Amino acid sequence: MNNTLTAQELKVKGAQILKERMKKTDELIITIRGENSFVVLSMKQYEYFRKCELEAAVTESQADLREGKFSIKSVKQHIKDLKHV
């Protein structure tokens, strides 16, 4: 299965070629001068990746809480700290 598309093909054939190719795969790699440059995902695949990313962030936050890696401070102090980062 060919899941690559050149930027030139995309330029010439437009969204129609994306629709055709995405019928056969959940992801399509767009190449520029032979180099993989971009990925087009089906909405189903994109939503799955976003869900995984959010679940990983929650898991990481929960671990930080368990390990005491947090601080309690006022909003004013938090903003002050952010300005000095």
C-alpha cells in the first residue's frame, strides 16, 4: 500500500487525491523533494492519538502528585514565578 504523496501531486490534484488515498489508509505521508515532511491522519486516527496524549498527561500529573512534585502558592506568586522563567 502506497501511503506517500508528493507535495507536487497534492499541488496538482488538490484535496481529491487526499480523499482517494485516505480511503485506503489511516495516515498518509507527504514528501517534499523525497523527504517525509508531513502526515495527514484520518479524524478517527487523530482523535485516538489525542486521547492517548491526554491520558498520558493525566497519568504523568497523577504521578507528580503521588511523588510530591508540586507546590501550593498564590496566583500572584505563580505569575511572578512564570515571569522569571
